[in-house]
Amino acid sequence: MLTKVKRFAQHHACHVWFVAHPRQLHHWVGGPPNMYDISGSAHFINKCDNGIVVHRNRDPEAGPIDQVQICVRKVRNKVAGTIGDAFLCYNRVTGEFMDIDEPSGKR
């Protein structure tokens, strides 16, 4: 199925996004999951052009609970981006993500 979807995207010059939650993490210690934590991960990792993990902090002792970590774990086309992390602040009232160093209320 992943091959057919990728072929469709290439033929129609469009982007396709798969959103997958990690399988049960029995030994999870609070950090962001990696690409191999997705059920059937090898197929996703081999087929995808970009692999991005979005992780929300849920442990108040590890930092602010409104902090979100964006982890770019795979970039096939190096012109399109680089592997790395970014941190954002999630505003639960407005539903917006903002740079952590950005003053509240400004864009």
C-alpha cells in the first residue's frame, strides 16, 4: 500500500502525509519516540522522504508541560531540510504553536 501511495504522489506531484502514533511503549521514560517505535516502522522509514516526530512533554518535572519538541529524523532530499530538533510552546487557549523565545501575543 505504501508503494502505491508513493507512486500516486509522484504521478500527481502532491504531498502525502501519514500520521502514525507509536505502538505501546512498555519501557517509555518520557522522551520523544523514534521512527522505529511505529508499528511496521521499517516500511514507513524506507518509503518516506521525510520523517518527523512531534513530542509533547507530559512530565512537569522534565520541563514546562506546554513545550512541544519537533524532531526531524529523516530527510531524503538534503535541499529540502536537515535533521534536527525545534522546540515550540503550545497555547492551549488559542491552539497556536509559538517559538519558545517569542513574546506571548506576538507572531
